[in-house]
Amino acid sequence: MMDSVRRLPRLSFGADGIAQGVRPLPSEVAVALSFNGSTQAVMMATPSDLTDFAYGFALTEGIATPDQIDSVEAVETCNGIDLQIWVPDAAQSRLAARRRTMAGPVGCGLCGIDSIEQAMRRVPHVAPSSFRMSPEQVNAAVASLTAQQPLHDITRAAHCAAYWTPAGIFAAREDVGRHNALDKLVGHVVRNGRLQGAVILTSRVSIDMVQKVATLGAPVLIAVSAPTATAVDLAEEAGITLIALARSDRFEVFSHSDRLTKAAHVR
């Protein structure tokens, strides 16, 4: 399988002059997500955790649930990777409904969707549960994210999505694309038991990221960057506690603050 990191020669310019060296950079590979032999999307992605990617993409795009996936095989081609996913014939109607016709660049999670209705699709409401977080747990969860980003540490060019439970970080996935990282995380979580927990993102929160988290059924979404106004609206509608602009010592809550076990100090 292709390497996730490539080391390329570069020249460094600075106060000490010009120096030759090597810089590790993340690989960006065309990954075709093919269902039953038909390509549904082509995403530029980091070539790692591709089985998780297949399961997560299928679920968050409304194509198939984990139990409906018969097999996944990553086939390397001269131009990229064909991620071949096989689902029962009953899923064909969903394949047609969610058909994509364009390659998806890493910055956009909605590229290729051919209707406004699909872009603004309704999402399932997160089921009520006893899951709660204290402000101290939110801070600790964000602080623990630093140790979950080996690709970013090497390259400084990767996003991370992690899943936190009261026992700590359950899993984390990285990718050059924020949507891909989240899909990989979702795939891992659903393949290993849907524990109650919080999704943590190193990226901004757009509406499509909330859609994916709602499909997973996670009650809390934490991000180090800001959300869009529409993402906040959808989180409120879907029953998700949206926490953003999070650091190890502070954060802001935009929806369903009742999942915090004690109120933050209000000035």
C-alpha cells in the first residue's frame, strides 16, 4: 500500500542562509469509493485506515450501514487506490439517491452532490442518553488530542478526528482532509462498538461535519476552531452539544449545554 508520508528535498531560507534538507509531507492520493463496481466518489485522501474510511463514508453518506457491507478491498492502481465496497442489492436505491459526479477535494465535503436537498438533508436526532461531560473533562479531552496526531507532528499538514469516552481517547484518525479524517473515525467506531462519547475535531465545524456526527449518533461534538452559523442551527436541531473554540483551559458552547454537568462561570 502507498506510504502516508513522503520525504522530499527542499531548500530552507532563513537568517542563517540557505540550507538543503528533506521535509516529510503527507501523501495525497486519489481514492475512489466504488460500491458494487460503480464509483460513487473520488476523494483526495491520505492512504491509511482505508477500511475505516469505507465504513464511515458509507454510513455518513447514507449509502449503507455497517451490517450491510459485505466486503471491502483496497486495490492499488497506477493513479491511486480503488476502494471497492460491496453491499446488498437493496442498497442500490440509496446509491442512486446519493450519486456523486465530481471528484471531492479535501476542503469540501459536499462537492458533487447534485441537489440542494441532498446538501441540506435532514439528519437523525441523537437519541437521549445519560452521557454528560464536566468542563474539566472537556478541557482534558482537548488537551489529550495533542498526543493523537503523529502524522501532523511529522508533517504539520494533517487534520485529526478523535473519539473521547470517560475512559479517555478511544480512537483517533488523521488525514489531509478533515471530512476524510472524520469518516475514518466514524468507520472505526461503528466497527468496534458504538460507545457513548464525544467527537473531537482539529478543524472548523461546517454543516456537513455536523451531519456526519449526527449519523454516528455522538451526543457531543468538540472542535478547536469555530463553527458556521448553519452548523450551530443543525446541531441544535439534531440534539448535539456543540462545543467549539476549545483549548485545554477554555471553550464555548453553542447548543444543548445541558450535557455539561455544571454550568460554566458567566461574567
